[in-house]
Amino acid sequence: MGRGQLILIEGLDRTGKTTQTELLVRRLQPKVELIKFPKRDTPIGKIINEYLTNSSYVLPDQSVHLLFSANRWEVKDQITKLLNEGKTVILDRYVYSGVAYSAAKDITGMDWQWCFAPDRGLIRPDLTLFLTHNDSKGQAHREGFGEERYEVGSFQDKVKGQFETLLDKIGSPDEVKLLEVTDKTIEEVETMVWDQVQTLLNNPNDEFKYF
């Protein structure tokens, strides 16, 4: 039995990532596991959750970034175990989000290279689907937008620019697929996602790759 495949769904806030991950998990039952980052039920994840939901909880930006990276390292062994058991693992956010959101803050010394360094050595997804759109202002009116830090339209534009840099610098054309979701229905995006996933599952990877 070969190992399971690691599939990442990335993108800006409110592009339908959560909906698409849930639909994909439903299609891949029963040998599938969904992991959302930040993973808020771990020791470090609980600190991150407090920071994201409590505006009075202040931490240095550098510390916040390292916490997010540490949260991904907390789960590395779990992901490896699941893949070795033959399960497909679906990630909702991962390294790209962690680096892009921190680098978008424009803090001196926190360029994308500095932000990416703590994640070197984490498992690289076999497939990354990046959901992108051309309407950050429209997305700001979607239900729930603005309830947590970083859900601000102007900041999301900066994040998009950082994502584009990262996909160019550390992404691989064989692994990273951009899906334009502007004005697309949930069903249309689901079809786009499934087409890419099927291609991977028909030609699965056997060896692990790392950032």
C-alpha cells in the first residue's frame, strides 16, 4: 500500500477554502483527514486562538509568526503518520499562508525569506490549490468577514501580493495550481478542485518532499 497524498487548499480569506475542503473531504471518505491551520486545539494553537480573537491580547509580530510556524511543527508527526497509514490529508492553510500574512505586515526584518526560514523542513504538499479572486472589496462584505485580525480589505491586498511572490519563489508548477474563483459558483469551483485532485490520485507520489 502506497502512502496517502497531502493536498493543500490555500487562498485569501473568504474565497471559499473551508467550503471546498469540506466538499473534498466528503468525496474522499473514508480514508481522509482534514487539518485546519492554525490548529487551535494544541497547546500552541490555544495561544494563537486567543491572539486572533482577542484584540487586547498583544504579542510582538515576530513572536506571533514563530508561534504559527511552531503550530505547524506540532502537527508534522501527525501528518506523517496519517500519510503512512494510506490516508489522504487535506490541509486548510499551511506554510504559504503563514509566510504571506506575516510578510504582508511590512515589519522591518520580516521579509518573506525571514518568515519562511522556520518552516524549512516541513512536508511539502503533493498538490497545492490556490483559490484567488479579483474582488477583495466584494469579499469584505461576505458574512463573517472582519471578525478576526487580518480580515481587512487593504491588508488582504498586501497578502495577495505576498502569496504571488511565494508561489513564484518556493512553489513548483507541478505542485501548485491557481484556481480563479471570481464569480464562480460553489459547484463550479468544486469541479475545478476535483479535476486537479483526480489527476494527482491517478498519479500519486510515493516519496515525501520537504520545503
